[in-house]
Amino acid sequence: MRRAIYPGTFDPITTGHLNIIERACNMFDEVIIAVANSESKQPMFSLEMRIKMIEAVTCDLCNIKIIGFNSLLVDLSDKLDANIVIRGLRAVSDFEYELQMGYANSSLKKELETIYLMPSLEYAFISSSVVRTILNFGGKVDHIVPPKALELIKCDC
């Protein structure tokens, strides 16, 4: 079975994340969306809410599993028996950080491979931090957040 992990904070999930998830589902037998607790990042949404949003927007995808985690990614990959990590790249600035993280993970576990996917061009500018900023000012995000996630955000705020 080809199993991959797509880790992230997903605070909140965006249409760019969903684009990566859908494409990864076509490449792998199972995609595990691993939602990082990330207390150090002080997320806007609780871990439970972020998982709930992802469940809502991916309910039509049959080959995914959604979990929360609070450990090193290499430890999670051992626990899940998954040696492939999916990461999204939007810009050159993402590449530098992701390359560094990929090498760090590889230094801890040689069998761990990182695959970088670019979102479709229409989603390349979207990040969760942009969404949070717009939300903080009461701006419109319906074009960059999946509708089912937006419903949950509106109920939560």
C-alpha cells in the first residue's frame, strides 16, 4: 500500500490545501492528513476544530485519514508505517524552508521521502496566515476557504 502523510497546521484549511489533498489522493492509496497541534504557533482554531474543518471538506474522498499529532514527524511516520511526506510549495520562500525541513527529517530517518507539490496556479497565493489576517479584519474569504470549512468558521467566531 502506498501511504503518504500530509502534515500541517491547517489553521484553517484553504482551497490550496484541498487542491494538494485531492491531487495526492490520486497518487497514493492512502493519504493521512496529520494536523499538528502546534501550540507554539498559537493557532486561531483549536486542534479539534481544524480536524472538523478538514473532515467536512474531504468527506467525499475515500482514501484519506485525518489525525491530530504532537510529535516529531519521523516518529509519526514510524507509528503510521508511512515513509512518504507530502508538502506544498507556493513560492521560492516556501522552498527554502521546506528543503531544510526535508533534510532534517531525512537526517533522522533515511527512508523518509518528501514529495513537494505545487498547488494549481489559481491557489498559489493562498496561505492560512493570509486567511487569518483577512478573518481578523472581518474580510471576505469565501474564495480561498472551502465552503464547508467557512460554515464552521462562521459558527465558531
